Amino acid sequence: MLKKFIHDIKRYFRYSWVSARSQLKSEVANSYLNWIWWVLDPLCFMLIYTFIFGFVFQSSEQYFPIYIFIGLSMWDFLNRTLTESVKIVKRNKSIVSKVYFPKYILILTRVWANGFKMLICFAIVIVMMIIFQVPISWNVLFFIPILLTLGLFTFGCACFLLHYGVYVEDLANVVNLTMRFVFYLTGVFYNIEKRIPVVGNALNSYNPVAFLLSSMRESLIYGKTPNCWLLLLWFAVSLLLCVLGIRKIYKEENSYVKSI
């Protein structure tokens, strides 16, 4: 399977990249503000949550606007990619039924597109860090392995959702409800360990998204070193999810056309 995967990635990588660019252009083709909407969406939510939890509920988190914006940027990447992957085969029925290519390439396309939006948001984070005069340390370099782990985890989960989304019509609704529930257990707009002291530490460790969000905040904003062993563990788990997901798609993708 490894040889086939390497061969397919080399063959279809350019297609996934060009397709992602085309989809990004089509999203803003008839918009007056174009790509600025990709920044305005999380920025507006950041302002809302900052007002509610920063002023109304008096959150004590330092650099709270940046704290929330980092969480929203990473969550938006995960949430968009997973929810889009459920029906991605059916939405591309016209292509899938006529031309063969590994179906996980469709997910890779969305990872590039949503990842680009996330990187734009992190460019805003850098600007905000300069404005708020956040001290910079060498721990900001953890930005790379944290984002890599998030990308692998998202891709691995999306592969399974792509597969089962072909056969289970109601899976999209289940995923939407599940993602809403996970959103509140991830600490996007609050500190889990402080707000839920009884189980907060466990949630922050065993919820990979919560761990990655808190690790990113610790390394970028507070200059702390994240738990490297736990980061390595979730990287390995994410890599395993990718391997199993790709294997599942290779094994079953021939039956997708009949099902859709």
C-alpha cells in the first residue's frame, strides 16, 4: 500500500493543489470583500467571545483576544474539513463516476484550502502579538509540529468520514451535532483546566484537539514548552489514523460509484 500511496501522491499532488486554488477563487468570485471574509468570520467571533467571556464573565486569561483567535482559527480548520468530508464523494459525483483517482485526494484538496485560510488567520495572530507586545521565545517553533499533528489528525478522521458518508445518509447530521458538543469540550473560548477543575486536566490530555489548542497557546502566547511526550503520542495516533483511513479508502473505493 505504501508504494501505491507514494505513487498516487506524486501523480495527483498537483491536481489537489490546483483544485484547492480553484475552489478558493470560486468561493470569493462574486464577493466584494473577497478573501477578507476568511479573516472577518473568525475575527468577529473572537470579538463576540472576548466581550462575553472577557468582560461579562471576567476571564483572567492574559492576552485573551489572541487566546480566543488561536482557538477559533484551529477549530475552524478542523470543523470545516471534517464536516465537508462526509458528503465530499457525493458532491463530486460527476468527477468520481467518470475518472479514477484516490478518493482521499478530495480530502487533501479541502485540507489545502482550509489550511490556507488558517494560515491567513495565524498571520493576523502575529500582528496581534506585535500590537499586544507579547514576549517571544524559542518555544514558538512548536508551532510547526503542533500544526502538523492537527493536519494529520484532521486528515485521518476525514478519511473515515468520507468512507462512511458514502453509505450512511444521516452521518452529516450526526457529525454536525458531535462537532458542536466537542466544541464546548475543547476550550476554544475558555481554559478547560480552570473552568472545569475536576476533569479539566483529563479533558486537556485525552481530547487531542483541546491538547493541541492549549499547546499552541502555551508556545505562542506564554512562551511555555508543551508536553512533548503527549504531543509525540498524538502525532503517532494521528499518523495511525491516516494509515488506517487511506487503507480503508483503497479497499472500498471501487464500490463508491455504485452507492452514489
